[in-house]
Amino acid sequence: MSAEGLLQLRWRPYRFVLPRSLITSRGALVARAGWLLRVEASGGALGWGEAAAPLLAQADPALAAALGTLPPALPRDALEQRIPQLPAGLACALGMALAELDGCGAGGWYPAPASAWLLPAGERALDALDRVLDASRLRSSEPLTLKWKVAAAADSLELGVLEQLLQRLPGSARLRLDANGGWDVATAHRWADRFMGEPRLEWLEQPLPPAAWPELQALGARVPVALDESLPSLDPQQQATWPGWLVRRPLQEGDPRPLQQQLHSGLPRQMISTAFETGIGRRFVEHLAALQAQGPTPAAPGLAPGWRPEGELFAADPELVWEAAA
């Protein structure tokens, strides 16, 4: 095949530190690292992608090793054949770039709807809530949705903070509690007891470890439950029959094009969430969040406003992001 029929691939590493660390039951998220991708087609069209390391990883040797196996130029069909065998981060970057070459964003990248606000773990949530309430008064037309990280401090302390949060929350607000799989069964049901009949609870997010599938089903029969860390271990039938929500982080799942198509087709109960990406990944995530909002079960995406650094690495223009990573 002539050089004109090849896709040209260029990669560039990036790393950034979050403005403040995000404490979860699984550890602290302090920094993000990965690679940016620039794909140029034979006619000069460009597609952009982002390969991010797993959320709590400072680096990903498997991602770096797999990246080293990709040639700088190859035919489209050969690239498509490689994608299913690659680590999720690389598969995401390539699928994202190919989607753009195929026309995603050609009519303009869709802006995301208003995001849920992310509250930090522990008592810091109270001060953060005051700031969110002040900001939300300036956006009175937008419904207020909050996500609070739990299972990251003593249970008695968190239950005390919960009572203070509920005292301050407007009656129209919605609250998501994200345990990142950090509760045991007894603790999860204790929190479910507290929320019985509480209309402001939107869901408990991954209250139990992924392996606790029967217990997750039993808890989901009592209160709304969204699954996050469970997704990689679920078979298609389990995903299709789960009655609650699924938290989707496109940059952590692999090739995002199937999800993009499912959202176009109106797949219900999918909440689009950030993996704390650069501007290149962000515009794709926001595009998917907008598609979800147009579907049968719109929900505020989890884009963590205020948790990203400033600068051109987070710009909407991919050329600026690319140059900022140099």
C-alpha cells in the first residue's frame, strides 16, 4: 500500500496535578498521566484521542508497552484489527480519533448539560457545599445535583456529616453517594435504612465491591443503586437487566464508539462521568454527555466542576492541548 493510504499516528505524553487531591475509599487521586494522540489521514483530515492511565495510577507500564508496539503509520483496517487487543486507554484514544475522522464533531461538538457537583470526602464536604450553594444561586434555572465521596473516613463521622448535609440541602436537590466499593454489606444496608423514603437520594454509587453481585442486587431492591467499578466484570446480560444506573467513564472503558452509538440509539440509565482528562478527552466526554441528555433518561453528568487545573492543556482546541503537552 502506498503512503497515501496510511494513517499517520503521533503520540505525546502528558501529566498534570489536580488542584487538590480527591480522597476515595480506594486511595487518593492526586495526578493524571497518559498520552495524547494525533491521527492524520491521507487527505489531511485530523483525528484526536487521549489514552489515560487508570484513575489511581501515576503511570501505566502496560499502556506504555502496548504503545511501543504500534507503528507510526498503518492502514485503517489494520488499525481496526489491533484495537480490541489493546489496553483500554489506547483503545479509547484510537477509537476517539477514528470517530472524529468519521465525522464525529463535524457539525460541532455538543456542549454537556449542567454537571453534578463533586463534594470531597469527610467534613470538607460541608465547606464545599456552602460554596456550591452560593454558585447554584447564580444558576437558579439549573437543578442542583451533588455527588459525595463516602467510605473514606470513619462511618460514624460520615453519618454525622450526612445529617448536616441533609439539613442544608434544598428539597429539590439530588444527592449521589459514591462509596467506590468501600462498604461492607452491613454498612451499606445501614445507609440504605437512613435513606428509605428520602426523595433527595438519587442513588448509592458502587456501595459494595464488584464481586458482591447478589448483595448489590439485594441492596438495589431497597434503594436506587448505580454501578461503576462493577462494569468490567458484568456480562452483557447483567448490564442489560440491571434496573439501576450505570456510571460510564469513556476514557477508562476502551473504544468509545460502541457507547457513542448506543447513546445515539437511546440506551437508558447511563451516566457519563469524567476520568479527569485533558481538553482532548474532555470534548469527547462532554459530547457523549450531551447525547445521553437527549435520550430517554437524562441525568446530570459527573464532570467534577472545579476539580481540573487551568491552562491550555484543558482547552477545547486540540491543537492548543497538543502544544501544551510538548
